[in-house]
Amino acid sequence: MEKVLKTINEISALVLCGGEGRRFGGADKPLAVFNGDLGTRPMVDYVIHRLPEHSRVFISANRNFDQYALRGRVVLDEETALSQRGPLVGIYAGMLACPTPWLLVCPGDMPLLPEGWYQPLVTADCAAAVSRVLHDGERLQSLLCLIPTVLTAALGAYIRSGGKSVKEWHAMHDAAIISVSESQRAFANINTQAELDAL
């Protein structure tokens, strides 16, 4: 069975940083500082550090553009000409800008992602150009995924029809579920200041 994905060079990366941070006091979560193995730095720096080396980095953001522009090319929800908001719109904006056949997606609030977390998605033995989504052994990580850009138009149509669920959209296009055995902590995403403090 031939793999559709030939090389890591076919991948661009999108970091989702466009949320409103409602449970985080309205602050821009990915820019909140985290004290880890890279030192005290914004969470988004940890995420970017664990992307494929030399990959093109896009950042879905709706504020603090200057700070994000230091880390990658900023893509805005408004670039999609859609009135909706949410992670799917951010993914769509990234897909519209993506120059490569595949877009690797991850949230900007997961500072404990392990090195090479994306490798199971890249090396999955899939026979068709379908999305690949990580499953951590307990739940589907819908926003840790590798999406072929041939689905760009389909995603735009889904959003325009009122669709908002990332999980539903993956299912509609028969995404391959790729199970991994990392600890649950590795895929922790931060929703509140208390959760950040606990790490």
C-alpha cells in the first residue's frame, strides 16, 4: 500500500491562536507564560518548538498580531470572507494560505506536546488523501491533525452551511484515526489560569 504523504517537506504547520480566552479571563492564552524545559516563555513558543523542523509556520490569530508575526505568518479569520468564528474558520484560513499539499494543525495552548508528536500522522499508512487525526487512547484530539489541502473547498462549504464541529467535519470525510500511547498529560490543553498554574 503506497503512502500518499511522501516527505515532511510537503507539510506546512498551523498553530491555532484565535480563541477569545473566555475561561482565561479574556487573555490571549497562547501568549500566557509557561515555565518548562525551554524556560519561562509563552505557551505558543513551546508548541512551535515541537513542529517539524524547517516547516512553514502559519498562526491563526485575531489579536496581538505583532507578537504572533514574530513567530510565523499570521492568518486572520476575516481573510476567509466568512462571518463565522471558531477553530474551523481558523483552519480554513490556514488551508487557503497553505502552499503545500498538507497542513499540520495544532492548538497554541498545548505546551506539553512531546517532540515528534506529529510523526504518527506523517507515517500513517493511508491509501488515500484523507485527514489523519490523533487519538490519545482516551479521546479524539480533533485539533491535532494533518489535513490534505485538496479538502479546502469542502471545508469552506461545510462552514457556509452552518457547520461548526471539527469532529463532525473529520467524520464526514472519513478521517483516519491514528492512536498513540503518550501520557494524557502530554496532550493537556490549557483552558484556565488554574490549569496553567497546576502544570
